[in-house]
Amino acid sequence: MSCGHTICATCVTIFGQQSTSEQYLYRLAECGLCQKEFTADTTAWSEIQLKPAEAGPRILAIDGGGVRGTVSARILDLLEQEINLDLPISYFFDLIIGTSSGESR
């Protein structure tokens, strides 16, 4: 969150207010750990979309080694920069696998 804390899905459901229009969307007025209130510049953290239990695992499969692996890694790096949430791209996946893609980050 904007205050630097990380909370689990269970805590989101405890501290958050469930949306009346979307089942898995929760709104947080403040951090459940430090009680820091969210302001206009931290609205991205005031709404949290939880993954439905029936959605299954989020898997990223990277195919190809050498130059193809390098291109895939660069695309993921650019995507991470575009999302601009100060989170590594790995936070959006439950499992990341690759074929000869070299060293992991």
C-alpha cells in the first residue's frame, strides 16, 4: 500500500468495505496496520480487486532462450514500468516458468 505495508486478502476483507456493485472489489479508507488514511494521490490503493477463488492460478510461461528469452524479459520490464505501481511484475502471477530463459530476477 502507499504507506509501505502489505496486507493479505483476508485482511482486505476484514478492513475493507465490500462494493455493492462488484463482489470481489473492496474499498479501504485507511491502512489496517498503521491507520494512515488514503488521500487523493493514493486512490490506486483505496480500491483492491481480489482474485475469485474459482479463478485458478495465474501462470506466466516464457518460452525460448537466448535472444527470445531476452526479448521476453525486456517486454516484462517495459510492462512493469508502464503499470507503474512500484511492484515487481512477479506480484501479478502465482507461478512463473520458462524454457532456457536464463537467470531469474
